[in-house]
Amino acid sequence: MRIGASVSIGVLCLLAMAGSAQAQDRRVHVNFGGGPTFNFGEIGERFSTGWGPAVGVTFDVNPRIGVQFEYAYRWFQVKDELDIQAGKFSANHTTHQLAFNMVANLTNPESAVRFYVTAGPGMYNRAVEITEYEGSTIICDPWYYICGTYPIESIVGSRGGWDFGFNVGAGVGLPIGEGLEFYIESRYHHVWGPEVTPPAGFPVPNSTTSTKANGQYWPLTFGFRF
């Protein structure tokens, strides 16, 4: 919660400054939007399609190239069909994304439609919250940030941290008014997660070596840019 509040305050301040600057210089743009986020690989086997908002500020270096800072929040629900031997199990996964991107416009500024590509590094605060667990079994799963045997009781806790990653994608912008654009964008995000190594002799099913909790996300964003 503290992370979310701090990031939100920072984003609001940044947007306020960008809005003030934009009134004087059209080289500053603000975008906000949201939509579904698809996940792939191991993390996609544990959590369903997520959703969340995104907001950013872009500074145009020239009509073709821009530098963007973007914050996004995404929330995922654990899948119901997980193979966990427990009476009850529920969890969710959240991410706070801080991305620093280059944006390259592929069309002329006078074009009726703007096509662009974007890429850059980012920091991702990822957390898994186990809201309910009742059972007696072994869980050693890096994508839940836990490894151990848990007794028959309810466990409520949140685990996670900051991870480094990158994103690459493309989008299309459609002008809908003076200085206002509707955009559709899709990006691939890859995040390098922490490494989880089971203790020696620990009976982990289908796992005898360390595993990294990497994540692969593919949000589809619909929004406005001005």
C-alpha cells in the first residue's frame, strides 16, 4: 500500500507539471488508458488474465522521437483449476510498473493516423497475496514466493519485491479532436524474477533445481493522449 500511495503521488505531481508545460509547449503529451493484460509461460499457468490502468508523460525530442515515462498497475486472480492439494486456496498477483521508453513515430506528423513503436527498460514491483490457504501439503513455487510445508490453517500474507525488466511494443493513434488522440497499444513485458532454490532433500514435486520467477505480460491498452 505504501508503494502504491508513493507512486500515485509521484505520478500526480508529474502529470500536473506536464499539464502546465503542455499549455506552453505542445511537445509534452499526457496519456491515460487501461485494458486487459495477458500473461504467458509459467506465470500464465497460475494466474488468469488481468487488468489495470496506465498513465504516462511523453516529451517529444523531435516530431519523430519521444521519451516517455509510464506508470501502470495490474491485478491478476489465481486460476481455479490449479493443482494444489488444499481444502481452500485463493491468491492474487499485482504489479506496479515504472517504464522508461523511447517512442518512434513511423508516420509523418501530418498523417491522419499515427503509427508508432516503443521500447525501453523498467522496474516492476510484483507481489503475490495469499488470502486463504487451508490444507496440509508442500508448496514450493517461485511464482508464489513460497517454499515449504504448511499446516492446516489459514495463511494470509503478501510476498514480493522489485524486479528489472523491459518492454517492446507498437500502437496506433487516431485523432478525435484538437490536440486529442485515441490510441490502441500492445506491449510485451519481460520481467526477471528472484531465484528460488529448494533446500537439500526437500521433496518438491517435479523440481530438483533452482528456478527463477520470471514473468511475461502482454497488456492491451485503450486510452487517450493529449
